[in-house]
Amino acid sequence: MGEDPARRSIGARRNPDSAEAILEAAEAVLVEAGYAGFSIEAVARRARAGKPTIYRWWPSKAALLLEVYKRQKRVDVPDTGNLEDDLVGFLSNLFAHWRDTSSGSVFRSLIAEAQSDEAAAAALTGYGDGRHSHTAGIIERAKARGEVTADVDAALAAELVASYAWKQLLTNRLDEPEATIRKMIGYLIGGIARNGL
Amino acid sequence: MGEDPARRSIGARRNPDSAEAILEAAEAVLVEAGYAGFSIEAVARRARAGKPTIYRWWPSKAALLLEVYKRQKRVDVPDTGNLEDDLVGFLSNLFAHWRDTSSGSVFRSLIAEAQSDEAAAAALTGYGDGRHSHTAGIIERAKARGEVTADVDAALAAELVASYAWKQLLTNRLDEPEATIRKMIGYLIGGIARNGL
Amino acid sequence: MGEDPARRSIGARRNPDSAEAILEAAEAVLVEAGYAGFSIEAVARRARAGKPTIYRWWPSKAALLLEVYKRQKRVDVPDTGNLEDDLVGFLSNLFAHWRDTSSGSVFRSLIAEAQSDEAAAAALTGYGDGRHSHTAGIIERAKARGEVTADVDAALAAELVASYAWKQLLTNRLDEPEATIRKMIGYLIGGIARNGL
Amino acid sequence: MGEDPARRSIGARRNPDSAEAILEAAEAVLVEAGYAGFSIEAVARRARAGKPTIYRWWPSKAALLLEVYKRQKRVDVPDTGNLEDDLVGFLSNLFAHWRDTSSGSVFRSLIAEAQSDEAAAAALTGYGDGRHSHTAGIIERAKARGEVTADVDAALAAELVASYAWKQLLTNRLDEPEATIRKMIGYLIGGIARNGL
DNA sequence: TGCTAATCGAGACGGTACGTCTAGTCTTTTT
DNA sequence: AAAAAGACTAGACGTACCGTCTCGATTAGCA
């Protein structure tokens, strides 16, 4: 931040101060100017870093975005002993996290970038798989408690939850009332078919 | 396409040939170069049109994308008399459509564009709402047949289906086997909870 | 100069105001920052022009330099009726011109550029030939007056004079006293050999 | 060249192997890539040397160029007992030397560099003066033999010869036939004026 | 023998400029 | 009035070099 005079090389190895400054700048630019204003130039300017320093460590905008996203604090996954509350709580926390921190902007941008950048797409897939298995854990716990049928594919169900989250994020609808989320989770858990069918 | 010598003004009104050429070029560019290569410049070059001609009729990249998407043949919504088959069929058709035509590329691009362009976001929301009400129709039909509980929010359930479709599109997973789709739809209809809970 | 707001396109043809502004800026940059500071970026900045506008009309730094040089007022070639006075006057005028205007900087830069740019080298050769034939005219006139042996190669003699001028320019010695120039011209006209040899 | 593993420090003093490797690399780069491709970076890469090692001993590109030039074998100055043959021989040898070795490239580059680097200009002037006094020796010898008028300024005449050489070098005309050189030298020695004037 | 000091290769650093691409605006000419 | 054409300013792209810096290893000469 306030360190004037500028950062220098610390020898033939990566300067963590520079890396830090760049990641912080990237996040700030994203928050302030959005994905449209997110350019390597802008990040370099903001971080008082040279463009080559950025390109040296992050070969693409996507790589930078991904690392910025990874640095974010993770959202809490509640454990209430009840599947519905767990899932509703998870989604509520996630939406609040995306709304109130820069995470939402960052992740949206990452998804957008992945639509034109092969590497970003791959990174996103890999990253997403990891996250989903995390979410699937909620369902596995419920399975262990006997709340969920044993033959349910937890990963697939988790994917469904994530899909909903993605779409809300991408369409700027992170402020759904909890009731709506609960209804949605209700459909997933209880189904929409009439009993007896 | 092949009209040489170049199109000319046809007087004080929109030249439908130009509009057509531009939309076709936009689609072609998207298919051949992807969203990354999709620029007004490239479309103008391909369509042998001036950039201002494009900007006159489509104020943004998003508007052009949206119209290209709207021109696409719609996907069939089957009516089998059975909710599960209807939904599985719908998703299968949609994935095939996205896979086999340019629609997938176009829609992906539109979503990406909406992440940095306010107008695109609005257009996408509006468009999506229309589409969802269409999908919701499938559920309403099932409700009428008594397959679905009367108090189910068909729009929300439709949104859930759409969410899944979006995520598969955005993560390049349009080739899921029908069994997976059916399992997913099964969770939505029957829920994942154990009977009696 | 003072025209704010900035220049705009004047339709599908070259804007002479831009060309003018760029050439003036190029000259100014060269005078103020020298060849070392002469970059397309700097010229664009100074001229409030886009880089592509410069590259559109001048494919290389050399082309720009050459045009800047050509725009300069030409140096007077005196006609005193006497060969020695003509040549001394020509060189004195040339040195003064190079010293007192930007021409010297520009031409030096052009020669330097030609050492690394093939196109510049070609342009310089072509341009130089034209100039030398001009200088050779002085000698041809003297030949016509009978001052010079008929079989003298005027072009070669002119080249010799030009060589001296180049070297003085390139080594920052444009302030030689006229006596030195006259001595040098004397050697060319009268030779350095003892009479009778 | 082939010394693997790399050179190391040999203690608190200059490593002559490194100096040698750098000078050789500089020459090689200049020959292979020309002045345009001659960068400290490229020399360091080629020499397997660190950039600071180069900067430590040669503060500028010019200094490096100058030392490379000085290392070159000097051109022979013939002593035929006849002024014209001496000068023609000298120029012929010089042109051949510049053509057939890397000297030409190096010296051209040095002159070019001197147009934007003050230090290079100074070095070039100093070096040139030394060389000219050498060339002037030819004329002094002729003066001693009585071939040349006693009041002739040998240094100035030598400068004129050097000027011609520079210009031929800088304009890529080192392949002039000896006849042309002889004609040029003839003008210098005998003048171009008609006898009796 | 152990310490100091200078040098080495290596490579990162903040910067500047390169030449290309696209954005979005503008004007003229043609229909 | 609208089309084509293409120029305009602006600024981002990703790369190459600039000259400086710090590192860790190396070795000579001084203590």
C-alpha cells in the first residue's frame, strides 16, 4: 500500500510483495470497474507493477482471476443436523458472501472469462469439482443420518444446488428472500410430485 | 454472402440484405472464432458492412447477440403426457440443439457478455423469463393432469431446470448421457429424501 | 495546435490536419528529446493522435523521419560565378541550416535509423542521389564556364563534398570556421600535390 | 564457447573469461542480427552472462561496441612510396576489411549509437582523431618526399578521406570498383580545376 | 585458518515502447 | 434518410529490452 519508494526486485526469485499488490489491485479493479474494466493494464497501473511482472506469474487474465477467487475467504457450510436447514443455510451464506464481498464479481468474471478462454474453462471445471464435492458432503452427512435415500448421487444433487447458485449469480439475483431458497431446496428434497405417485 | 459488387444503400430505409448479411456474419464469426474472436469489427468485415451500419441497428454487441439467438430455430418441447419424459426430452433436445447448432455458442456468448454489459444483462433477464414461462408450461400441464402438487411454484421449478441447463452449457458438459439427465429430473420430481420423511 | 476538442475523422479519407499535427509533433519531439527520445508513442502523445493513425500513413519510424526531413526548407545553393565560392557558400549554408533548424537532428536521426532499418536505408539512398545531382549542378556550371576539366565526374566530386558534410554532421562539428571549409574545398579544387607533379 | 558448467566468479576481481565471452558474443550478435538486434539482453544471453556483469564493465552499449571495434584487427596502411597508391590501397583495404569481417557492422553500429548517446559520440570522436592522425601519416610521408605542398593540412586531408569512407560504409557502398576510388583520390591529390587556373 | 570483499550467473523488478487490434464516433459519397 | 466506406482518437493486447537490484555461490587476499 503506502510503501514509497516502489517495490524492487529481491533477487532472482518472486517478490511476494509484488504478488500481493497485484492480487489486491486485481480485486480492487474488479470491484470498482467491473469485469468490463478489468484489464491487465489497469491492474498493473493500480498495483504500480510492470505488465511483464503480471504476465510472468499469471499467463492469462483467467489465471489471475482464479487466484484472486481462491484467496477469498470461503463461505461457511453449516451443520444443523438437518438437511434442509443445511442447504438453505449454505445457499443463504453463499449469496450473502457473493453479495457483500468482492467474491461475487470475481466469480462472475471468471465464468465469463471461461467462455472465451480455454485455460479458464479448464481451471473453472477443476475448481468447481472440488467445491461441489464439498457441497456434496452436506448430502452425504444427511445420507448417513438416514435422511436421504442411500442410492442418491450426492454429487449430482450438489451440482443441482450449484447450478441454481450460478444462475442467480449470473443474472444478478442474489437477493432472493430465504423463503424462495427454502422452497427451491424443498423441491430438491421432497420433489414436486404428488404423494402416492 | 456472395453478392459482388457490394451492397449499396437502397435509399432512406433499412436494407434488409444488410441486416441479413450482418446477422449471418455474426453467427458465422461466433461459430468459427468463438466469443473471443467475436468483435463488431470482425462481423463488419465478414458481412462487408460498415461498422456504423451495425451500430445503427444494434447498439451493442449484446443486442446483436440476442437477435442472432432469437433467429435460431427453437427447440421442441415434447408433450408425452408424462412429466418426467417431458422434462428429460426437453433437456435432451436442448442440449442436442446447443451442441449441434450455433445456438450453444451464441447463448454462451450472450451470458458472458451480460456479465460486463448492463443492457445485455437486462435483455437476457427479459428473454429468459419468457423462455422459463414456456418451460413452466410443461409443469403446469402436469399439474393439470394431477401429476404435480397444486401448490408447486411452476416458475421456480422451471428455473431450477434452466439453471442446470445453463451450468452444463457454461462448463462444456452438453454431452451428459440421458441417464444422468433422467436422474437429475428424478430428484426434482421425486425428491431425494427417504419415503416417510 | 490549439484546436480543442480533438480532431475527428473527416470521413473516409485522410485528415490533413492529423497528418500535419503528426509531422509537427515528430519534429518537435526530435528537437526536444533527440533521436533517443523519438518514439512513435511520443509522437502520438504529442500530436494527440492514435498510434494506428501514424502507422497507417507511415509504415516505419524511417518513413516518418524522411517525410519530416523533406518538409524542411531547402538550403540555398548560391551562384557566384565562381566554383570555390559556390561550394564554400553551399557548405556554409548547409551547416548553418543544420545547426539552426531541426534539419540537422532530423537528418542525423534518419542516417542512424538507416543503419538498422532496410527501408530507411533505401529511402536515404534514393533521397541522397537526388540531392547530390543537385550539388553536382554547381560543378557542372563550373565545367561550362571552363573552370573545371571536362572529364571530371561531377557526381563523384559532389559525393565527396557531401561526405564531408555528413561526417561533420555525424560528429557534431557543424561549427567549423569558414576558413576550414574553404581550405577543404581548396584541396578538392586545386589538389594537394605540389605544382609540377 | 563450450565451457559447461558455467563460468563462475574467480574472486574479487574481473574474470577475463567472462569479458572475453561477452565481447565475442557482442560481435556474434552484431554479425547475425545486425544493429537492430543488438541488445545487452541478447549479448548476455549469448554469452551466458548476467546483465549486471556487462553493465559493470561497459556502462553503455556504446562502450561495448567501441571495445569490440578496438579488438578488431587493424587494416594495413601500405607504404608504396607513392601517395596515390598509398591512399587507394588504404581505402581498398579498409573497404575490404569492413566488407569481409564484422568490423563494418560494428563501426556502423557505433556511429549510429553515437547519434543518440552522448558518451558514444565522445568516444567516437576521440577514437576517430587517433585513427585520422594515423591516416594523416600517409600524407606526411608524401610531404616529406616532396609529393605534397608543405603548407597542406594533413589532418584535414585525412579527414576528407575518412569522410568518404564513412559515407560509403553508412550507405552500403563498400563494393565500389578500385577505379572509382582512384578517381576520387585523384581529385583530392590533383584537384578538379583545369591546369593554369 | 577464518573473514571480508568483490565478482559471478541468474533472474525478478518497475518501466517504456513496440506494432496490432478493437471500440465507438464521425463525415463524405452514393443511392 | 440511410448505406458503404474508411478515417479518427483512445487505449488494451502480449512481448522485448531497459537499467537496477538482490540473491547465493565462489574465490582471492588480508588478518
